[in-house]
Amino acid sequence: MDFEQAYGQFLEHHTTSRADERRGRLVRGHQYAEKLLLQQVWWPLFGTLEHLHPEYEIYDWNRKSQFLDFAFLPAYGKFGIECDGFQSHVKDMDREKFSYSLNRDTFLTGMGWKMLHFSFDDIQNRPEVCRLLLQLAIGPYLLRNAPVRPESMVEKDILRLAWSLARPIRPKDVIERFGVNFRTARNWLRALTDKGLLRPIENRTNHVRAYALKAEPKELLL
């Protein structure tokens, strides 16, 4: 199934399953920018719209109804995903709205949400940056909770981790991020070394203590 087919079914399902203001909000609020985020950022990474909910209603600390552009609600977490246009989210924002926006994200974080914001300009002109950041944010949760991971996806996750550390990566880093044992972490790093994507760094006794990143930035992206 291609994106347009999946998107049509996705939108129809959520539209027909809602009523009153929740349905009206979906019709009014889900427009070009939100579709573009799915098409250029989400779909190339995951190839599915499962567990995504557009224009998802939440409540703030005063029980005031608000809507997230998307909620991603798999079994292992709650992720709020926002597409922020400069005009509506920054230029036209007064001090009160600015304070509320910060307080809302802090409140949702306290309630167990992980909030992710992407600018419309990046979604439209630099979607590869958004894909990288989205994968860095969600990838570790997928890795820890999936019983089987394709080898290429595991390797990309490790390369992204190495890039984000801005220093040589150690087996300990892989263990802490992905919840695996030492042998698995070492084998993953050795496999990337064999492919020429990492370079081993030896200590004075000729034992490998860490690995330096050799991959080009394009190899960190999907």
C-alpha cells in the first residue's frame, strides 16, 4: 500500500469514528502541513500510520481542552507531535500565549508525554533533518520493545547514537541506550567496523576501548 492509499484510509477512519467538536476539529485543523509531515517525515521512516491519532484532544492542568497535531500512542509510550508554522506559532504569539505554550508542554511531560516539535519550513524544505530527529527520539523505544529488529535498522540506530555523542562510542553507551548485554553491544559495534562505518580505537594494551564514527551524514538518515 502506498502513502496516498494509507493516508486516505487513515483520515476516513478517524473522521467517521468522531463526532461533534472532535470531528469538527479534525476537519478544520488537519490540513496541508499535517499531511506533509506524514508524507515527508513519518511515512519514509515507518511505512505505516498505525497508532497515530490526528488532532488528538488532551486537557491541561485546568481541564481546558486542547488538541495536539498528532498523538503517537503505541504500547510503550505517549508521544505528542506538533507541526509549528512560524506565522501562527511564533510571529502572532503574545506573552500570555508563549507562557501557556511552555507550561502546557511541561505539564504534558509531567503526565508522561514526550513532546516533539517540527517547524513547517523544515518539514517542507529539510525533511531529512526531521526524520533524523524523529528517529533519534523514537528509535530507542522501538528497539527496546520490538522482539526482532532488522539488522539495517539496528545499525542505523547505533550510528545515530554515535553521531549524537560527539565522541567515540563505547559498548557501555550501546548497553545503556538499548538495554542489551555487553556481548550483543560489542557484536553490533564490530559489525559496523567490518562494514567500514566505525573505526576501532585501541588502548595501550591493544584492546579496543571505543569506536570512532566514519559514516557519512547521509548514512545516518533513512
